Amino acid sequence: MITTNKKTLDYSPFVGYAIALMPLLSVYEIAGVDLGTVTILLALFICEIKHPQMKTVFNPLVLLLAYIAVISPISILSANSLGLVFASEIIIWLRYAKMVLVLASFFLFGMFRLFSFSHAVSAMGVVVLVSTIYIAVQRVLFGFGIIAGNPLAAFSDSGLYAGNVSMLVANGLFRPSAFFLEPSHLAIYYVLYFILLLQYKNSVSLSTVLLVVIGVVCSSSGMGVVMISCLALFWVFIKYRKASGYLVLALVTAVVVLFIFSQTSYFEAVVSRFTTANLDGGGNAIQARIGEGLTAFMGLPLQFQMFGCGYGNVVSTTYINGFTYLINTIGILGTLLFFGVALYSASKKESWKKLFLLVYCLFLFGAQIFTAAYLCFVFAFVFCSSKWNFESFVPLSRVKEGEMVTNER
């Protein structure tokens, strides 16, 4: 049996909870500071007190941090001299400082080595459960003509998608997102959670799978629906591959459900977001997510296309997804560095971590998730221990990188 250190158990769960909740907490703020940043810095403070001699392990994402820390100030100052500052200078510098501070705190101080998988997954499970219940309520109320937004919108910035009722319905399609910023943010959180659950294919119940699938479907996120459907079918295959009868029944049921779903007006509305002008929503989904940001990028001088206009220096009134945010703020070189770091990281890790990173990178084309919160969230799982279980927590400080963690009884 592997024993754990009582002191480690005192604070390691908090690090897991902090990272797991960052994508959601970063939506909300107190006195202009988002709760995600407050939480992660508090976790750092606790770690430093409890483990001041912790050794830093090299993380390739530090290269991206160094690039942003050095190049962005130069780009912001250069952009300012040429009139290419697209938001308040104070806001831009605050965005830059937050990105550098949070990433430096997380990676340079080795917080990913103190990260508890089991507590993080448990926290994500609670978020998924509560969010699915509420988004289902939103969907039911809409059926009665009632549009329910995010009840916590007052604690977020005024542009919160989920709190703007007029934005919840576009081109006849209702797109709730529970407590998340927008449907795509809910979808990526759910999809990444499901990837974690796939490590326990034999112990994950059908009710849990349905909980995740229902939440994503209710959000109307096109990319999310496609991804969660593929993952759910994969789960069915690996769970029932030895029981051919159950497998055939499950696959036939899935095909029938998908066919019926494809005949509904809801499905037509989802498809129309990608194929019609969608005047109510300001263009179709592809144009809205990629076109506007790409147009802004093509209008930049060559210097800024290569190095970017500086992290945080983007037009606040224009929807920019993660990919176009990358090329506009840190340029082609920074974008290549980011994907190079992701590719290198994936090449050194297990299959599920490769999938974890791949899904994150794909969602960059559907939502602006190139933020400190999501980078900490994703890479915490990627650079932590190889295996974990829900029955006991093994502190990462006692596990070497790449070592298989087991719970022998």
C-alpha cells in the first residue's frame, strides 16, 4: 500500500480544486480581479509556505511564457507609437501582467507537481453536475417561452455572454451556457472532463456519460456536440467490446437517435449557424469565429504579423477565437512556438494526454481559450503524474515523472 504524507494532504487538494475551477472562476471578478487569478495565487501562497524548498522542473511552456514576457511589451509600445492600440492601454497592460504573473507563478514555482488529480476530477464532476442541472432548466424554461440567463452574471464583467439574454437566442437557436462564459466554454470543459473519465472506462457509469452528453447538447455548441458524440461512441465501444450483443444494441440505438435528432428543427438551426448568413448573430459561426480576427490580422503591418501587437492588445468589440487571438497578439512566431510546445508536450506523454492537448488546440478555433486560466488548467493535467485513481490520493512530490501510480492493497 502506498502511504501519504499528512502534511501534503492538508494543502494538495486545494491546488487540485483551484486548477479545476479556474476556467469557471475566471469569468467572475471582485473589484476588477477575476476569482480564477485570486484562487491560483492563493494556492501558490499556500504551496510556498508548506513546501518552500520544492524544486522547479523544466516545463516547455516556460518558453512561451518567456516569449510573451519579453516580446509583448516591445510590441505594445511599438503598436502604441503607430496608433495600433485597440483597447485601453491600462487594460492591455493588466491583461499582459495577469498572463505573465499567473503562468510564472504556476509553472516556474512547480505547482503542477503539487497537483491532485483525484480532487481536481472530483471538483470538475461537481461543476458538471450543477451546470447540467441548470442548463437543462434553462432549456425547459425556454420551451415555455422563458429565457433564463446566468444568475451570477452580476458578478462578471458586463459583456458576459451568458448574462446577456438578447445574445442567448440568435437566428432562432437558443444557446444557453449555464454558468460558463458561452456555450463553447462549457463544451470544452465537459469534453476535457470526459477524456479524464475515459481512463476509468470500466467504472464510469452510463448516468455519468449521459450527464455530460446532455449538458453539451443543451448548450447547442456545434463543435462540442460533434466531439462529445465521438467520445461517447468510443466509450461505448471500449466498455462493451467484449459483449457483442450490448455493443451492437448500443451502436444501433445511437444511430437511430442521431437520425431522429437530424430531423428536428433544433438540428436544422444548429446546422444553419454554419451555412447561413445568420444576420441576427452577425454572420455565420465560421465567419464570426475566424473571419473577423483574420481580417484584423491581415490589415496589420508585417512586423506585427510576425511578432504580434502584444498579449491583450485586441479589439474588445470584435469576437476573436483562440487561434486569431494568438496570431493577432503574439504573431506568427509566437503561434508557431505555442503549437510547437503543445506538439512536443504531447509527444512525451500518454495517449490520453495527447488527446487532451489535441482537443484543447482544436477548440482554439471555436473559442478564445488562450488564457492563463486555460493554459494552467490544461497543462496541469498534461504535466502531472501518469495515473491516478478515485480511491486514494498519491502526492505528486512522491512520484517521479512517467512513473505508474498504483494503489496496492
